[in-house]
Amino acid sequence: MKVLYFTATGNSLSVARKIGGTLISIPQALKTERFYYEDDVIGFVFPTYCGNVPRIVREFISRCQLKADYFFAVATHGNKMGYGNVADEFREYAAKYGYTFKYINTILMVDNYLDAFDITKEEEKYLDKEIHMHLSDIIYDIKAKKEYIKKAGAKEKMFTAFAKSMLAKIDKGEKARSFIIDEKCIKCGTCAKACPRGNISVSDKVEFGDNCESCYACLHICPKNALHLKTEKSNERWRETGISVQDIIDSNNQHKS
Ligand SMILES: Cc1cc2nc3c(=O)[nH]c(=O)nc-3n(C[C@H](O)[C@H](O)[C@H](O)COP(=O)(O)O)c2cc1C
């Protein structure tokens, strides 16, 4: 089994690890232009953005060549109803490129969308045993090669439909232009290494380009907490338990090592 994953704060990496198999980072696959993968089972694990699929995952799907008997996907998300119609959006997008996904599910985790969520309150959610039980069910389903696509209700479909304009906005890649770098920045370059798009350069100053994924890996990983949104719910930051700074860097770094 091969599991292709994208992660900014470790939620999706943690799920991918628990599912098992050989893990392949989507940003690294794009960086090294490795697009061909074959196995009996191939899966995707990624965060939900705007009730939809992140641009980097869509880009990979549009460029890859995959061969498997069973395809599955798990979208992590942070807001109870926030998975929206991500399962169908992903299914349809993959189908456009000839892939039939037999299983697509979602899993509620800590919400790293700092514009709307306070990480301190989010962490309490993590204590919810349901999250862990739900993941065990998903792992069981995948092992059994179950066929299931998570259905969205009317409210969830509406959420994804409403959020389309926001997705189009973040797809432009300009989000980082509004990030604030405060005086605590020591120009260590950790943000640049955690960026899956290689969109940050650090010399005597930190500069953002126009290919931001809006994943917030840089905001969450900064060791000095020197990166901020203009309007963030709190200055608390998140990294999934068991996931290290190096794990995020290894997953996302676009620079030559
Ligand atoms: C730009 C952005 C948009 C997001 N949109 C949604 C959303 O529509 N619904 C939702 O439930 N969570 C949303 N989230 C939260 C993430 O999907 C969630 O925290 C995910 O588990 C993060 O995974 P990661 O740590 O692997 O990056 C969003 C996060 C970001 C940064």
C-alpha cells in the first residue's frame, strides 16, 4: 500500500502514519517530479480547505500516473460540518483524470484555520475519544477494501458551494502577502523549510512570493511565533501530537538539502 499525503500541521501525516503502508509526501513528489506509483492499494490523506481539496493535491492528481486495484482517500478537517462536500469534490476531480476512488471518508481533527479558530479551544476537542474511534473504523474499512463515499447533506453541500469563491481566492496564491512578520523573527528560515510551495525566502528579511498554498504551515511552525494573520483568533499555534518540526520540514521542504 502507498499513501500519498499533504500536511501543514501534522494532522494528515498522523492519520497517514496510522493507516500505514509506504508514505509519500505530495509536495516532495512534485518537487522530484515522481508521478508514477503502482501498488495493490493507493490512498490519499490531505486537509480540507473551504470544504474542498487543496490546490497542491489537485495539481498532483492532474499530473500523476497511478495504478492500483483499490483507491481510497481520507480528508482531515477541523470544523464539525466543515468537511462539506469534499468527498464528492475529490471523487469527481479524480474521475476527470481516470481514477475511480472506492472509498472516501473524512475525519474531524484540530482546526488549524487561525482566522476562525482558537487553538487552545481546539485542543480540547482532541481529547474527544470519538476521533480516535472513528480513525480505527476508517483503518478497518480500508483494510477490508470497503466501498463507501461519504455523503454530504444539504447543509454541507451548501457550505462547499458558498466556500467556492473563498477557494478561488486562496487558489490565487497571494494569501501570504497579508501575513505579518513581527520583531521576534530571528530569520532562522524554519518557515521557508516548512513551506510546501517554496514560497518563502529568508535572507536579511523574510519574503513571500505569490504561490502560497494557504496551508499555514509557516505560521504554525515558527519557533518564535513571529508570524501572524492580521485577524487571528489567538496567537496559539498547533502541531499534531507525535509529529515533529522535522517531520513537517521533511514533508514540505522545497529547498535542496
Ligand atoms: C486555508 C484553510 C482552510 C480550511 N478550510 C476548512 C474547511 O473548509 N472545513 C474544515 O472543517 N476545516 C478546514 N480547515 C482546517 C483543516 O482542514 C484541518 O485543521 C486539517 O486537519 C489540517 O490538516 P494538516 O495538519 O494535515 O494540515 C482549513 C484550514 C486551512 C489552513
